[in-house]
Amino acid sequence: MNEIKLIKENTDLNKVLHELEWDAVVKEVPYKVFFAYDDDGYYCHSDGGKHDYAWACPRDEQPTYENLVQFNGQATEWGLQTCEVNSLKCKWNEEEIDCRCITTILRNGKEFNRFATRDMAYGIAKAQVMIEEYKEHPLELNNYQFERKCIGRKIRYKGIPAIIDRYCDGQACIMIKPRFEKDIDRFFKCMHNIDDETVEDYYEEWKSIGAIKEDILSSSIWWFE
């Protein structure tokens, strides 16, 4: 087994630090994270010699012996906020006050997605499941600038070759275009057959721009092309 070593002032960081793509944040300050190793083994933190091989420094700085800190945090901070909201609505010319729960999923403190449910308990449970799915998503949502890197990715939408045209920030959705012109009619006919009011409302608009919006957790998307 290779000997575990410590990073010291004379360690050549260019040779031992290997940057990860994590979008780590510490008190709203973005950090970049590295694994530290070379052909002879891993380097651990110099204070106490803990066997954790991840190091970090502020993203706008170059790593040095002075600014590197041990990193045992999350690749990305995920969280949720939820609240019950009373609203006034009119149906059949009669007004009534109704209640619903609005749950917001947060990524590094910013709104990532939002949805409504009838009660808070279900909203929290649903958000917890969705967050775990986001952590393991093929778009690698824990990574830095994932929303830019996903543009142009080849996928399949209901079996039709497609490509990601744009990521919709704050909605956890993407705009999808058919990859080949010959599939355009089949692509939009396929979408129109969905029993979804949102699709019905925006069908003509999406068809005019040649792209549709789809939730990134949709079962209609095959990510590995």
C-alpha cells in the first residue's frame, strides 16, 4: 500500500492537485475542489493528517499552500423551502378561499425548481425524493456550470433523436429540438399526444420555434445517446 503523504510548503501543487467539477459553495462563496495524489500515493491534510484527500480554495484564486483547506463538504448545497398559501379563486361565479403548499427546491441557495401540492407534508416528501434524483441525474447537476455544458447534448425524446437547445434556469427544464429535419413532424405529433394541459397551452408556440420544453426528470427522455 502506498504511503499517505502530507502537502507541504515545497509540494509542487501543479503535479498533485486534480480539479473536480463540483460546484461547491461555502457561505455563498464559490470554491473549487481538488483530489490530491500522484503516482506514489495520496496527499492528505497537513493539519492532523486526516485521511481525506479533497482540498479546496476559493474559485477566483489559484491554489496555494496558504489558501488550501480540507474539504469534507457537499459537492453542491441542496435544500428546500415550503409554505402554505391561501388564495382567492372564482369558480362558477362564486368566490372561495383555497389553500395550497408551495415548495421550492434550492441549489446553492438559489431557486432550482418550484411546485405546488395540497399539503406541506407531501410537498416536503416529494422535494426530498426529487433532490436525491437531482444528485444522481445524468446532467451531473452537482457540477459547475452544468447548465451551459448540457447545451448541444444528444438525447432521445420518446425514441426520436433530439438535442438540448437550452436549459431553463429556475425551472429544472430544458428546451429540446429534433436532431434531424425529417423527424420534425413526428417529433411534435408525439408531443401533442400527451394528456397535459401545459403541452396543449404552449403547443403552437413551441412548434413555431421548433423546440419543446420538458422537465429534466421526465421519463420521456433517454439521456445516453
